[in-house]
Amino acid sequence: MQAYFHPIIALAAGVLILLKPKLLNYVVAIYLIVTGVLGLMKL
């Protein structure tokens, strides 16, 4: 189930960056936090 989250998160981040380029820092930070949490949950 976790394998589906990374592409969805990446697509959402890409769309947000295209729509609002000023949100780049926040989108990258949120992406890193979410992928880190998902990685820790996998352990």
C-alpha cells in the first residue's frame, strides 16, 4: 500500500509547484517530511 503514496505525493507536489511557484520551499519541505514519516513507518 505504501508504494502508491510516493507517486501520488510527487504528482501533488509537482502540480502545486506549477500552480504556485512561490510555494516551492513549503512543498519540498512537506514532501520530505511525509516521505520520511512513511519511511519510518515501514521500519
